[in-house]
Amino acid sequence: MDERFEYRPMNGRLLALAAIGALLLGGLAARDGDRRVVTDSAGRHVEIPARVERVFAAGAPASVAVYVVAPETLLGWALPLSESQRAYLTPQAADLQLRGRLTGRSNTASLESVIATRPDLIVDVGEVDDTYVSLADQVQRQTGIPYLIVAGRLDRTPQMLATLGDWLGRPERGRELSERAEAILADLRAGIAEISPDRRPRVYLARGPSGLETSLSGSINAELIELLGATNVAETTPATGNPQVSIEQILHWSPDVILALDPRFVAAIRDDAAWRSVPAVRNGRVYLAPELPFGWIDAPPSVNRLLGARWAAGVLYRDRFSDDIRPLVRDFFSRFYHVELDPERLGRLLDSIHGH
Amino acid sequence: MSRSESSWRFAPLWGALALLGLAFVSLSLGRLGIDPGEVLAVSLRRLAGDFTEAPSRAEIVLWNVRLPRVLAAVSVGAALSAAGAAYQGLFHNPLAAPDVLGVSAGASLGAMLGLFFSLPVAAVQGLAFAGGLSAVAVVQAIAALVRQRDPALVLVLAGVAVSSLCGATISLIKLLADPYTQLPTMTYWMLGSLGAVTLHDLTVTMPALVAGVVVMTLLRWRLTVLSFGDEDARAVGLDVAWLRGVFIAAATLVTAAAVSISGVIGWIGLVIPHVARLVAGPDFSRLLPVALLLGGAFLLVVDTLARSVMDIEIPLGILTAVVGAPFFLFLLARGERGW
């Protein structure tokens, strides 16, 4: 990186602090004064400040991940938040502005507005492919702000949390969250390994008010289904994306379970003869995913899905994952979302689960 | 015209029969294999009012899934095509489409607002219908205020302005929408789909569709005169302003009703009227039935492809252009009749 980084005067004390911080930090990263070089998930070598205080999240998954690891560094949200979502976040985070997004579904943040927030770092969490890599390179070149990509696949969540902890100057916290995430995933893997293949359901992920949008099996938006050892019925080539499908195709797929993201869909299918011919609907196995403070299955595809995976395991494999989910929910909200749930709020949160 | 009047009298009848045959073929096609014999058996049993047997899966698919889509495709296609034919005559403009006065943009804005606030599907449809009517009402009001210029031109220009205002607001809503849950639904709405249409949707929208088409049918001779130019129409004693207002109301009503259940489907309202004109000539009393039949048949074919070719649905807005454009260019290259 060149001297274009020096757009912001740093005072001496901060420099000294940063230098001490840099000296104290362990790890593989090469250091040069108050800056160090890290390698991101795309293999890009990027020079970042050793002390990171202001982080611009490039997309909704990154917003959530940065909030989880280092909420005080988050400059704003890349996704619009409703009042009910804000109620389950820290007051400081709930007050943060919508900053728009640089990646993902249609970018909305202008580079000028990104620069205006004076970030130390731009972080993107998600799929690592040529498009996102070239975007990162381009934004970094244009703004002079280091831009890091970290792989956001669900099974890589522990690594993602540890990496972010390192970059954002919270290595301890990153490690702690990483271990907790690994424990949740290990518990799921162990439980699922005991379930014979013929008892694993075929699942349809219903999106949108009509339930006729879905996520194909290769999509990051549906990977929770395969992580749980179940089959996503929407297996087509090309296998990524979130297309529309016809109800007739769903009848053809004949899913055992429907995971739904939209309450309007769950309400609408009760009186619909065509939907009632789908085994999942006939057998009452349609489950509406909780959506607070972030979607439990998707929306956005980030750390929030860890808790969703355990919830979904409970509805897919009722016998094996029959223990009460509430202690885990309370613990997850406390550790990951920095929010202590009192019994009343926990109850309201879970109402949406038991209501269907 | 080389064809005799008597052969024209029965043309709509033959066309309607052909459309019926096409509908039967469409009913037999889909992701689930149902053989035509069963389609026929179920249809006959239902038509005879026999509901005693518990419906089989094939019967549910035919009656609750395919039939609403077939009916919706035919009526939406017919409505858009008829509205386009009316507008093209009304504005003496071959590039006029049903959305020239802002009805699609207004309907889209209504639907986007409904989706943004996560309203029930029926409310989204209602807002789309109301939005379409309101946009055209605003355009009409502007035209009524600006009197000193060519009224048809003022209408079209006001339509362009109102459409882009609606478009800008839609873009703003999309910026603020949730990118994972709301935005895909919005995008699919703008590309058009009949995947979620129910028989109930049809019974709600059908009165508006039928009313608009009946008005156009009753006034078909007058539109023919009007399409020759305002001066000619006045010379034979027609109240041009009144007539234009009535036709705009009728065309807007059918378009808004159609779009409210299908989302935006481009191309049909612009191009099918031209194909109809290649077949029937410029006389609106011949053009209207041909445009209705061709529009209905075209969208029926396109929607059948959309729902049966692949595992996933192909958005109608994409297919209408991909199927329609080459076909239209072919006709254009062959046709000698001008308009």
C-alpha cells in the first residue's frame, strides 16, 4: 500500500499505543511500525493498521459478523433494521445508521460515502470468487482503504470469527467465539452422525410471501440444510441462486419438511388445496424460521445461522435434538449479540417458533 | 382488403376454438406428468358438477394449479394486447404500449410499497391496481391543466414524466428494502409471473378486465375513426376529448387489473397489436378481437414454457422478449402490409 492511507493525521500517543499494541500481538502477520500485513481468504496480502477502530462492513453478512466480534468498531449497518430487530441489539448498535452495501445484492453505498466514514478497514464476509476479489481490489485502489474478504460459509464460521478477532484487534474474543461456534457445530455433527440416511428429510426452503422463491442446493443461502445432513429438494444445475419455482414443481419434489422465511406464506397455505397435497404441509411439518435479531436460516447468511442451525436440527430431527433450546438461545444472545434475554423477551422470541 | 366480409365474420370464432385447443394442450403440460386422457376425464367430471370423489393429486394440480394459470395467462395476455392496440390507435403512435400513460409504473410503485411494508398478498395486489389507476389519473389531470398544446402529445409526455417519477421512487424503495427477503420478491414482481395466481385472484380481477374490454368493443367503430386523426374524427361529429378519456379509462382499467395479478410483463402490449394489425389491418373493429386472441394465445404459450421447461420458473418478462422478438422480426420481414 502507498501513502494514500495517510489521509487522517494520527497523534503521537495513538501512534505509540498502536506500536505497543502491534508489539504485543502474536501471530504470523509481518509488522512494520503501526501497520501489519495480513492475508485474507482470497489469498490477498493487505496492509492494515495494527489498531483498528473503525470498520466499514461491505455487506449484510459482514455487518452481523463485525457486530458479533467487535461491535464498537462497526460504523453502520449494511442492511435495513426494523424496530423489532433493534430491540434485540445493544442500544449503541441499534442507533447506528444504514450505510448501504458494497457487495451482495445490488450495491448501494457510494465510494465517497465510504471514505466519508473514515474507516480503518473495509471487511466483506461471504463467498470468495473472482467477482468479489476484483471488487475488493478495485475499491481498495480507489479509496486507499484496506479491504479484506473472509470466507463466510457456515461450516467455516469458527475460522471466520477467529480471523475477524485477529484483524479487528480482539484476538481473545475472536478465539472464544470461535470455540463456542465450533462447539455448536460439533454437537450438531455428532447428533446428525447418529441418524440413519433414510431418516433424513427432504427439505424445501420457502422464501417470499407466496413461498414460491427458494434457494438452490449450492447457494450460500440454503447451506444450512446440507450442513444438517438433510437434502435440499431444489437441486438443479446451475445450482446457485434464488429462483422462483412453480407449486407443481414443489409437488413433484414432494418435500418432507418446509422451512419458511415469511409468515404470510405460512398463513396462506393452510387453506390452499395444492399446498395441502405437499407431504410437508399434510403432515404439519412447515416451520417458520425466527427472524430476530437476524434471520435464523438466512437473511443475511452470517453468524446468525449458527443458532438457526441448532433450531432447525430440532425441527428436522425431533427425537435426537429434543432438549430445550432456551438455555442455548439465552447463551448465544449473551455471547454473540451482547444482549441478556429476560424470560419475557426470550418468550416473545420463541413464540414465533411454537406458534407454528 | 382481399378477404371477403363473410370470412371475417367467423374468424374470431375459429380463433377462439384454436385458443381453446391451445388451452387444452397447455393443461396437459407441466412439471408433473398427467396424461391428456386424465385431463379430459377430470375436466368433464368437474364440468358435469361431479364433486363426489375426493380429488386426486392430478385433479388438484389441474384444477387449482394449471387451470388458474391458463385462465390468467389468456386474460392477462388478451388485456395487455387489447390495451396496447387501443393506445396505438388513440395516439396514432406505433410505439405506444399500455404503460405509455404510467399505468405499469404506478402499479409497480403500489406493489413495491406493499412488499416493502410486508403487507399480505391481497393488499399488494390492491395497491398495484390502485397505483396503476392513480398514475393515469394524475397524467389525465396534468393534461387537463395544459390545454394550449396537442392533447395527445401532452398526455404522452406527462405519462413519461409520471413514469420516471414512479421509477425513481421504486429505486429508492429497493435501496431501503431487505436484500435477502424483500428485494428478490420485488425483482421478480418487476419481471412478471403467474406462478402464484389463484382462482380467487381471477374472480377479483375479472370484472375490471371484462368491463374494460366491453367498453372497447362497444366503441370500436369510433376508435377506428379516431385513429385516422383528431380532425377527421371531429369532422364526422365525434367528441374527441370525451372519447379519448373513455378509451384511456378502459385501457387503464384492464392493464391495471392484469398487472396487479401478474406483475409487469413487457413486450406483449407493444408488439402483439402490431402482429394483429399485420393480420387484420388497421380497422379497430377487426383489430380488437384479433389482438385479444393473439395476446391471450401468446402469453399462454409463453407461460406454459415458463412453468414446464425447467425445474425453476423462467420470469415471463424474459421469455416474452426471447420468444416474441425473433417471431416479430420474422413477421416484419415477410409482411407487406403497412400501418
